[in-house]
Amino acid sequence: MSETSLAQPRSAPRFSLHGKTALVVGGSSGIGQAIAHGFQASGARVAVAARTPEKLAEAAQRLQQGDPDARGYAVDVSQPEAIDRLATLVLADFGHVDVLVVCQGTTVLKPAEDVTPDEYDEVMHTNLRSVFFTCTRFGRHMLERRTGSIITIASLAAHRGWPLASVYAASKHGVAGLTKTLAAEWADRGVRVNAISPGFFLTELNQSKMSPKRKENALLRTPTGRFGQVDELVGAAVYLASPAAGFVTGSVLNVDGGYLASGI
Ligand SMILES: NC(=O)c1ccc[n+]([C@@H]2O[C@H](COP(=O)([O-])OP(=O)(O)OC[C@H]3O[C@@H](n4cnc5c(N)ncnc54)[C@H](OP(=O)(O)O)[C@@H]3O)[C@@H](O)[C@H]2O)c1
């Protein structure tokens, strides 16, 4: 420990999100919904956005039990104009956004040689193009205020080849690259950009799409020997959103039960 840090003891890490406004895109189910509730429990005002109105309304109602000001916005962020409309609405309602989680995602599981252009576009538009334009649209707002934390959601498929999920893996490698690039580009203007990289969590995204054999393989290769629970991603998200992570940008935080650490 340096003399400086001995002479000037640091205060406790600041994990509270009190006074912050957070928008979770893809916050109506699965990982995004868990993060939205975790942010609320840590003191943030929370808004969520997703496409399906009924599911979104139920998600917003659950959040409103904790804070009547919580809001849901029905939007398809694969359309860049829709992201502009979302930003206009959210900023009119909340004034500003301190924390953005970009959690929308989809996948197609099939041999790469059978993927159609439409399937390619659907996955890339949802998982990468929309992430790019959501980050940059809200990033402009954060850069103007010279403060903000953006959290993207990567995947094991951002680190490894992923048989039968070629487009998904391409999109998630893109998310990791985008996250690091935006972090480097915006670091000196107060905006931090980090990714959470989840292991296997059974959600609407993959529950029905993964075959029993694929699930078995996933468990065999995960050292903890079990799937994650979405609540187990909340701590990582709150940390990255909070002042405690003030010097953390461009990181990809693995929450994967040891998957990427294991060689066998
Ligand atoms: N589950 C896992 O094991 C796992 C592992 C690694 C990474 N991830 C990533 O984690 C993220 C969340 O996935 P999840 O597992 O929580 O799946 P999920 O339960 O299906 O959640 C996806 C969310 O995104 C919304 N969404 C999808 N397309 C959208 C669009 N075009 N515009 C706006 N909202 C959209 C969905 O609502 P609507 O369908 O109503 O729009 C939903 O709220 C994804 O990026 C996924 O790739 C998941």
C-alpha cells in the first residue's frame, strides 16, 4: 500500500444507486427483468423497454409495486428510429438516464450452412445493430452530461466458437468489441461502458431452443455443475452501474459458474 493511500484512507465502496435513473432495454423478462428489480432494490428509478406490450405491462406493474414512478416502454429497438422515439419519451418522463442496460437478444439455433438472410438479419439487428444504436443514442445524452454507465450483455459466445449458433456468436463477439471500443472512445468524457458475460441461464431465450443434449453438455462444461439463476447477475450489474466501479470501463465481467476459467 502506498504512503498516499495510508495517509488518505478510502471510504467504503459506494454500491448505492440512490438518485440514479436506469433504463433496462429487454427488461420485461429473464436477465433484464432481474437486473431492473435489482437496480430498484439498490435505490434507482427504473424504466424498462421491450416489444410485446402485454408482457411489458406486467413487468412494469411488478416494478411499480416497488416504485409507482417505474415505467415500461413498448419498442422494437431493431429499428433505429424507434430508439430515437424511445429516448425522446424516456428523457421527457425522467429528465435524464444515468444507467443504461442493453439486454435485448435473440438467437437461431441451426447449422450455419442453413441460415437464411432473414434469420441472419433478425439476429444481427436484434443483438448487434440495436445494441450499437441504443448505446450511441443514449451515449450522446450521457456524453453531454459527462456522466453515465452503460452495461451490455455479452455471452460465452463472445469468447468461443458456438456450433449451431453462428450468427449469435458473431453478434456477441461484436458486442464485446463494441463495448471495449466505446469504453476507450468515451472514457475521458465521463461515460463508462462494460459488458456482463453470462454463462447458462434458462430463460425464454434458450429454454425451449436448447435440446436436452445441449443442456446436458452445458452442465458438463460448467464447473459449478448447475445453471445460473438470473438473480445471480444482479450483483455484477449493480456494481458496474454504481460509483464503486468508477475506474472500471471496457471490462467484460464473466458470471458463468467458472465456464471460461476451466480447461477441461
Ligand atoms: N439466458 C442465457 O443463458 C444468456 C446467456 C448469455 C447471454 N444472454 C443474453 O442476455 C440477454 C437477455 O436474454 P434473456 O436470456 O434474459 O432472454 P429473454 O428472457 O428472452 O429476454 C430478452 C428481452 O429482450 C426483449 N427484446 C428482444 N428483442 C427485442 C427488440 N427487438 N426490441 C426490444 N426488446 C427486445 C424481450 O422482450 P420482447 O420479446 O417482448 O421484445 C425480453 O424483454 C440477451 O442479450 C442474451 O443474448 C443470455
